[in-house]
Amino acid sequence: MTTRRSYDVALRLHRAAYRVRAPNVVFAFSCRGDRMLSTAGTDPAGEHLRYEIGSVSKTFAALLLAELVATGRLDYDTPAGACLPSPTSRGPRGITLLHLATHTSGLPGLPRDPFFYRQALPRWTTNVYAGYPRWRLLRAFHHHRGHTPPGSRWGYSNFGVAVLGHALAHHAATPYPELLARHVLRPLGLDDTCLRPGPPGTDALGHRAGGAPVPPLDLGGFTAAGAVRATPHDLLTYLEAHLDPDGSPLATALHAVHEVHTAPSPRTAPARSLTWFRTDTEHGPIYFHGGATFGHHAYLGYRPATRTALAAVASRRYTRRHNLLATAHDLLTTLRP
């Protein structure tokens, strides 16, 4: 970028970061490998801390699936029940790993299990998933009897991606955090990305919308759907791999996540690839995903045609007034290539 162009981008990043009120805010931008970061808030070490990225974690689960398919360990059309520890005859029929990854499985957003809500209510604003273990989540999956044929309708499902994580882990006989690290995190050089809180001083402390601190996220059986935490620098590294798949050890898998997946209904379903949402612009499509936990929210987006990417994180619960997601997406969309 030219000096003038760099100044304009830096100014817009700075203004965007200060528009989001939180103890830690980081906007990290990459253009053809050149990086620029802007921080705001009260903690000067913000850009070096790990942030909970919530549902953006689903893109990691999908990339893991794509890599296992690319290396011949699985097929997209593998029945989900065949990869789980219970007999396939008890599970819902026809749901494949691809259905789980693309939110077309017909599963609801959350399990239809009264116990889930009973355990969640006492911790509704802090850690609603913490008391819901893997065995109950898989039991809910095997007892699901839906009326929507898999593949016929799009419906966003934390439940479905959580099941996907357990299916991949059980098939590989490897805990999900280690499986993700082995096939995605380490090959991409994401050394500051993990699925659990680290030692003191490594993680940004999350806050409620009103400013009160909240404990680190505990997702119980929903790990694959939202447990990833990473530094802004690692998030840019992750996005840059999507911008340049051929330069990555996960080239085949990264190309696969760009492929568009559609369902017949509803007509208003968002355009999407393998878990990334997609929007068309005059300078080519942008692939993006947002995420929120009880103390953080995050946005990741990239536009292959212009080799640009943006990661934005904040250590405060999402609110309409302090909407990092809309601010970040607008910024990436309107930045000139």
C-alpha cells in the first residue's frame, strides 16, 4: 500500500476500534500480507491476548472436516451416526457430516432436551452450556426425530456443529482439541490458538454488556461450536491462509471451504460456503463469520479477489449500541482494494 493509502486505512481502523466500547478492542487488517492493527480500551497489551471467538469456531470445525476428507480419512457423505459411539440405528437417518457442517441437518439450534434448559437457567448470563456434557448431547442427537429431510432446509445449529466435532473426534479416536491442533492449528502455525483458557495474563477477561466481568467460557459438550480462543495475530494468520490456499499445507481443504453450498429453502437463507457466510461486492465475494460469547464478540472476514482480510475482537458482550460485527463488516466491505 502507498503511504497515503496506509494512513487512510490506519485512520479508519482507529475510528472503528474506538467506536466499540470495551476494555479490549482490536481491529487487525491484512492486505496482500501487509498487516496493520489498531487497539482501543484500557489494556495496552490487548493485541497479544487471546479472545473467545464464539461461533467463528465453527469455521475451524469445518476446515478440520475438509482436511480429513482431503487426506482420505472421511467423506462428506459419511453418515454422522457411523462416526459416533452409539449404534447408527438409534440415530436420525440420513444426516451426513456435510449436513452438520453446512447447517442443513434438520437439527434444531439447541437440543430438545428439558435437562438442557434446567441446567442452563441458573447460569443463563454466564455459562449456559457448562453443565451439559457430551453424553447428554449425543443422547439428544440419537433420540432426535425431525420432520425436515436432511439437506432440504438451512437452519443455523450450534447443536449440529457440536455433534460434528464429536463425530470427528470419535472416528479418529482422538480428543477434539488435539485433533484440531494436529490437523489445523499446528500446520497453519497458530501457536496462540487453543480451546481452553491459558495461564494468567494470556487471555482477555470477558465482560457483560453492563461492564461486569464474567468467567472464562465453558462449553461442556458444545466445544466444536464455539470454544476457540486466539490472539488477533493468529486470527490474521488464519485468514491469510484462506486468502492464499496454494501457499498452505492445507491447500486442498482451504479450496474446499470456498465452495458454495445451498439448500432449497428457505429462500431467505444466507449465501454461504462450508460454514462461512458469503456476500457479493463490486470487488468480489466476502466470506465472513461473527461470534459472541457471554464476555466477548468477534468478526472474521476475507475477500480473496483483493487479498484483504479483517479480524476484529472485543472483550465485552455484544450489544446493539456497541456492535463490533456490523462495524467490522462495513469496514471490510468499503475499504478500497
